[in-house]
Amino acid sequence: MRPFEYVRAADAASSTAAVAAVADAKFLAGGTNLVDLMKEDIERPSRVVDIRSLPLREIKRSRAGLSIGALATNTETANHPLIRENYPLLTQAIVAGASGQLRNMATNGGNLLQRTRCNYFYDTATPCNKREAGSGCGAREGLNRMHAILGWSESCVATYPGDMANALYALGASVRVRAPDGRERLIPIAEFHRLPGDTPQRDNTLEHGELILAIELPVAAADFARNAHYLKVRDRASYAFAMVAVAAALDLDGGTIRQARVVLGSVAHKPWRSAEAEAALTGRRATEATFQQAAAAALRDARPLAHNTYKVELGQRSIVRALMRAARLA
Ligand SMILES: Cc1cc2nc3c(=O)[nH]c(=O)nc-3n(C[C@H](O)[C@H](O)[C@H](O)COP(=O)(O)OP(=O)(O)OC[C@H]3O[C@@H](n4cnc5c(N)ncnc54)[C@H](O)[C@@H]3O)c2cc1C
Ligand code: SF4
């Protein structure tokens, strides 16, 4: 690992100032992603600003619904009674991720900002536009079994690997951030992560020095809380990233779907909310046939790579299964 300056921040203002002052500085939260990347020589911050003692751990009711501190751990968040009761989809998604030990360390802010698991991104001997802009993409013609089938560009075919964010997209969350000048802004989660385009080195829309303070959840429609399911398909039953994940939620009026949310994980550079699937569900009867039509609509524009054609059918089947479970038909 390269030498770096370690700064322990006393408050939010000094932490954002300390990061903003150095172009390659990074915040340190649980360290479960950043420290690994530093050891692999992929992240090379000359300054690391430790934010772990900031008072950003609270999970509390807010005017809009629920506010979840950026430094609350994944374990604290998944187990919190307000979340288990009102947003069980979020609990399911978090506990599907990583392992118990990692979730005890990992924070919500760090989880949102975790970087891709593309093998070529981790291998500094191969080209990678995300690691080094303009160097090329090892995965485009390489072993791309785990890579994107939607929204990719010739510059980058990586996926966003996280689980928690898929549920947050389905629940309509926003991310509250603080800029170094003290101003706060609320970023709708749909605008937080980005597609790669020509600048895959940027994973999200945060500006340098902006600190995530909290994740804000709107009041959950009672039905979305009851009729929701997170499905993660992976190579091993635990401690593995998804090949495909689905966050599904239904608002049902008897057997008719009033509203639906379908978000696919690990198929694109960001969680992929499918407007096509949701349109195919709205106003229809909640049946397996309806869910199959929605699944077909969601993957109609998929563009698989040489080694991940399997993700198209797997994605469709996963959508159907997640919706069947959300509707309590399976
Ligand atoms: C073996 C392994 C398996 C895993 N499996 C899964 C899985 O299946 N599913 C899943 O979702 N995740 C998985 N993870 C990822 C894990 O969830 C993340 O590493 C973790 O959530 C990151 O949180 P952290 O607090 O440790 O972040 P850090 O490593 O401390 O930080 C990550 C990034 O976020 C930035 N950052 C952190 N907090 C803030 C903030 N408040 N404001 C602004 N920037 C901030 C840091 O500067 C850094 O760039 C796995 C990780 C490992 C090591
Ligand atoms: S897919 Fe993206 S992260 Fe992976 S090698 Fe290509 S540019 Fe790098």
C-alpha cells in the first residue's frame, strides 16, 4: 500500500473541508471496500479522512418518512424495528449481501459507493477505463460472465454490484449530502448512480468533497411493505455477489395491481428500474401470466455480451419468481 496522510475528522464541516482540499482525498467509513482497493493499488488517495466518529448513525422517523444515518452499519439498519416493520424489502436486500462480519463493519454511505467487482478493474496488469481513463476495457472482449446486459457502453461493461441500493430504488429513497461550503442537497436515488457512457471512471453524481449524511425514505405505502420481495441469484448461497437480483414491490387492490416497482441488480452500471415491466403490471391482474409478460418487457432491450447471454433468461425467471413471492402466490 502507498503511504497516505490519515486525518480523523471531528465534525462534518472539517471532514468535507479536509477532503475538498486534496484532489485525491477519500472519506473512510467502515473501510471494507476502500482499504481493499488501496491494498490492490487501485485507489491511491494521498489523504484519508476518517469519518467514523461523526454523529451520523441515527435511524429515526422524519417528516418525509424515515431517515437512516450514513454511518449506521448495514447490520444496525437491517435489524432496526422501524425498518423491519415498514421496509422489509430493505432488510431482505441488506442481509442478502456480503457476510455477517462485513455487514457489522460496512456503513450505509459506503455501501452506496462501493465500486464494481469487474475482475479487470481489480487487475492492474490489464486495461480498464474505470481505473485509468482512456486505457481500454479488458472485459469488453474478455471474460464477461458477470457483466452488464443493459445500459453499457463501449467504454465500460461493468455492473454496480450492491444489494441495498436495489431496494432503495424500489422504495423511492433520496440521498442527503453536504457540500464543503455547508450546503445540503437531496439527490433522488435514481439520479445517484450513473451509466458509464464515455466517462466510466465516475460511478455516481457526487461531487468531490460531498459527504453523505443520510438516506431518506418516503412513508412506505402499506402494500409496498407487505407485498415485496428481494431475490438474489448467485453462485454460492452466501458471501457472493449477485449474477442477477430483483427488488419487487406491488400495491394490490384485491387481485389487481395498482402500482408496481421492479428493480434489477447486477445487470447494469446502476440499479436498473424497469419502467417497461412496471407499465406491463399496472392495472393488470396479479397472475403468473402477467408477471411473465412484465419480465419479457423488462429484458426486451437487453444486449448480452459473449459470456453472459444466460443473464437474459435468468433475469426474466427471477422477475417472475420475485413477483410471485411479492404477491404471495409462491
Ligand atoms: C468479500 C466481500 C463481499 C461482499 N459482498 C457484498 C454483497 O454481496 N452485496 C453488497 O451489497 N455488498 C457486498 N460487499 C460490499 C460491502 O457491502 C461494502 O464494502 C461496504 O458496504 C462498504 O461500506 P464501508 O463503510 O466499509 O465503506 P468504505 O470502504 O469505508 O468506503 C467505500 C467508499 O465510500 C466512500 N464513503 C464512505 N462513506 C461515505 C460518506 N458518508 N460520504 C461520502 N463518501 C463516503 C469512501 O470514500 C469510499 O470511496 C462485499 C464486500 C466484501 C469485501
Ligand atoms: S468493464 Fe469497466 S471496470 Fe471492467 S475493465 Fe472494462 S472499463 Fe474497467
